[in-house]
Amino acid sequence: MSDQTSCACPKCTCTVGDNAVERDGNLYCCQACATGHADGSTGCGHNCSCGE
């Protein structure tokens, strides 16, 4: 695992940890962020509105 500590989603303010989702060499705090909110979600489930 890399030493990246912030979610790679552009608007997300979450940190990533042991449960991070890896995609294309980047780490994301959840699957929604990893897919670019392709499911239409506006948040990541961590009190963040990064998908808006």
C-alpha cells in the first residue's frame, strides 16, 4: 500500500486507511469515490458531499 493519506476523489476531504479502495494506482475512502460517483451518489458516507 502506498503512503497516500488523502482520498484521491477531487472534492473529498477524507483520509484513507487500511480499508482504502485502490483504483488506477490511487487510493479512495470508498467505492463511490473510486468510481467517480458513477452511481450518482453525492457523498461518500463519511459526512462529505464530494460527489456534488
